[in-house]
Amino acid sequence: MFWTVLFLLHVLVTFVMAGVMWFVQIAYYPNLAVVGRDAFVGYQREHIRRVSGVAWTCLLWELATGLVLTACPFQDAPRWLLLGNAALILGVWASTWFVQVPLHHTLEGAGWDARVHASLVRTNWFRTITYTVRGLLVLYLLGLLIGP
């Protein structure tokens, strides 16, 4: 029962973050271009303040549940899928920490910069696609858990 609940929590945070990434990629990041130079730094600071708690909570739950499920596989889940899932999670974390967070901080500190914004939109496709792949992967694992 514990593993089922843990896995379902993992599925939930995976799909929450996949939805967030698609929203950010299609709606939020492109809209940064229309905020205006005068309001941009304040808008960016407010974005970081409001989004950080929700995003980091989901990211931490996702990391914790993903690593526990990888370390202690459940119901004969294919080990390679769990390892692949963990690798994708770590890829998202690396992209977040080493690419998106620094770009956000650059925009927050220096103000609007079209090149930095374009880089933010372009590099975020990695996270968006990775979450989509992870969503499909956990759906497949869910199918294995439920069985025929």
C-alpha cells in the first residue's frame, strides 16, 4: 500500500509539473515580452516570489518520490524505466538550476533583455519535452501497476 501511495504521489507531481511546464512554455514565458521595460523587474521579482514555493515544493516531492521508487522498486517495475525516470528528473533539476534560474536572475537584476528572454524560452523546451516524456513514462508504469 505504501508503494502504491508513493507512486501515485509521484504520478500526480509529474503531471502537475508537466502542466506547469506547458503553461510556462506556451503562455507565461512568451508574455514576458509584453510586460514593458518599466514594470519588468518588479514583475519578474513578483513572479519568482509567487512561483517559487509551488514549483520547489513539487520539484522536491518529485525528486524524493522518484529517487525512493528507483532505490526500492515496486511490484516488479522495470528497473530501466525507473532509472530512466530518475535520470530525466535529474536532467530537469540540472536545467532548472544551471540554466533557467540564472536566466531568471539575470532578467530580475538587469531588467528586460530580449536575448536573455529568447534564451529562456528556447532552453525551457528541454524541460517541457522532458516532462512530457516523463508523463508518458509514469503512465506506462501506472498501467503496469494496475495490470491487465
